[in-house]
Amino acid sequence: MFNNQKPRIAIIGNMNNNGFSLLRYFRDLGADAYLLTFSNDGSGNLSHFTPEADTWDIESWKAYIRPLRIPNSSRGILTCLLSRFWPSKLKKNLLSNYDLFVGSGSAPAMFAAMKLKLDIFYPYGAGIEFYGDLEFKHNIKSRSIKSLLYRYIRSLQAEGICNATHCLNAEMSITKDSFEELNKQFLKLPIPMVYNGKDDTNQTLHPQVNNAIERIQAAQLSIFCCSRLLWDKKTLKADVGENWKSFSKNSDWLFIGLSQFIAKNTEARPLLVCVEYGPDIKVTKKLVEDLGISEYVIWLTPIQRKEIITLIDVCDVGVGEFYSDPGVIWGGTGWEVLSRGKHFLQSFNFSNESFESQFGYPPPPILDVKSAQDVARHLNTLHSDIHKREAINREVSIWFERYNGIGLAKEWLNLLHKNDEEI
């Protein structure tokens, strides 16, 4: 890919294990890439997003993962800005050790504070984190002294984004709006966020995963959902008002749709495997009880992506998110399902023509969901027609290999290669 003198590529940040996926794809393509993790990557409620959680063979990658002693947060940005010693040391290490920079999260603001620029910026949050995501915008509007701080952080993030050589984005709703507000062009490329290359097969599964697999094998139709449960407006601390539809993933449609399917197919033996993730776990469990479908649903505590992939492999259907805003594309949970060539329940907020027009390639085979009734209808079709089920699986696998995965990572790397030639 590169000439004899390979540039050293720094991938800054690992939200959702996006950086670790890029690292592996880049290195499979022959690049000299390294992952620089923020100090709070994979911590707290994101503890399941660590490199160790995404591979059975972490030893093969440890040498290329290096921690930054700075968090992906407002505090981290201020640390870069206000401290006289720390940013100079960080800047020296970055400049001396790496040639090209790919970043997400607070990386643009951090680089702006140090008078550096990113070669590629890609947002992981809808609306762009630390700039236009709905929660951050709510904080800016609050009547507190902190709002002034958030405004300044937002200005630094804007500066860093505008200075980036390339911005990559595939979210055509509020993220697109934020780029337009910044008057910053972006390339319509998604993140190759799920690595499906070679991995160690020596797996030691958690007992709850083994138990789930046994239940799945006994079911006639198995469904897996690890998407964040978010649908009850009362659980949100912030008053989002008219923006609620942009927050809600309408997760309740899955459970209501399943109950409708069961009512119509009384002899069916479906199973929904659901991960306890998101703010609406308690209210969703209550919904399951009220619908009378508890025997068809099993709950797992949060598990690692490598185990998620194992479960998707043995299930018939994977579930994404049911956003209603036009232009909202699927996230990491969707890419996990597509990477394994499985049926995908997801709101598709485009027409086929508009998707291909915007991205330059056709959409994947998606079981479009705009209501609970759509969920029931798709489950009924998959239950009654096993041949169609197998045909769609093949179509999904072909699509992913052609338009995502290592092929997409190569497009990212070609952009960096072009940058390197211009240095």
C-alpha cells in the first residue's frame, strides 16, 4: 500500500471499539497503524467496549495499542488547553512518533488546542459529539455558568473539525446538519466498525451465553437484540421536548411486535435474546410481563462484542434501532448483524433511490421497521418461509463484503495515503 517508508498512523479514540476495528483492518492492509486510547475508553457504562472485549486473540494486537493519559471529555479538552506542561509533552510525543492522525470524540478540540490538525475526523455521535449532539446542545442552553464553558469547548471542536483534512460521515440527519452548519464538507463513508477478519477460535464463553445458545437451538425462530433500550420519555433526565423523536429508538416496537406474532402463530416457538443495555431496562421488562411474553424472552447482562458475534452467528434475526428521523443510518449493532450475514430488523429512513444517490451503492437487504406491526409482519414471513430466510442471508453477506469491511477500510487508507504524498 505504502512506499518503503511507511507513515506511522495514529488512530485516536476507541468509542464503540471503532478505533480497534480500524487498527486491525489497517494492519491487515499493510499499514503501520497504532491505536491511542483515551483514558476513559472502555470504562463505566462503556466497559464492554475494550479491545479485549472485541477479540479472542488480544495478544496479537497489544503491541499496537497505546494509552493516552487524557480522557475523552470536556475535562480532557481543558487539560490540553489550560495546562502549560501537559499539552507540550503530549504534542511533542504525537509529532515525534506519528505522521498521520485519525480521530473521533474530543480529538478535534484537543488538536485545535495544541495547534495541530487531524488528517481524518469521523464522528461517532449523532449530531457530532462535543458540538451538535442533542445532549451537548441542551447543556449549552442551560442557564448555568457551565454553559459558557460548553460554548467554548464547542468552538474548539468546531475549529478542529474545520481544520481536519477529511471528514467522513454516513449519518444523513442531524450529523449532516452539523457539518452544514460548520460549512465543512464531508465524504459519505461509514465507519468500518466491525472487524470480521481472522480471529482465534479458542473461545471460552460466559455461562449465560452458553445457556442462551442452548435455548436458541431449541427455538423455531431466534432473534437477538443488543441495541440500547430507549423508548420511554419519562426515563430521560433532560426535557428534550420536540426533540424526543430524535432521541427515541422506539425499542418497545420489538416487544409489541413479537407479542403480535405470537398471538397469530400460537404453535410457534420463537425466542428473543435481549441484552440489558440502556436506560429503559426496567420499564421494558415490565412491558414484557404486561404483554404476557416472558417465556419467549431471555435477558443477558451486558456482554462483550466477541460474544455478541457468537450469538448473532447462531440466531436467525438481528435487531438494530427504530429511529424515525429521515436520513438516520444504523449504528454499531447494525454493522454487527450485517457483518455476520444475518437478517436485520431496522428502520430504513431512506428510499432505495435516495440511499444509492447519496452513498454511491445500493442499501443492504433490510427488514424495514416503522411500527410494531412491521416487526410482527417480518417475523411471520421469516417463520413461514425458511428458503427466503436463507436467500436473504446470502444477500447480506455478499453486500457486506463488497461495501464494508476491509474494502471500506481500504478507502479510508487510500485517503491517508493521499495525504502522505502531499506532506
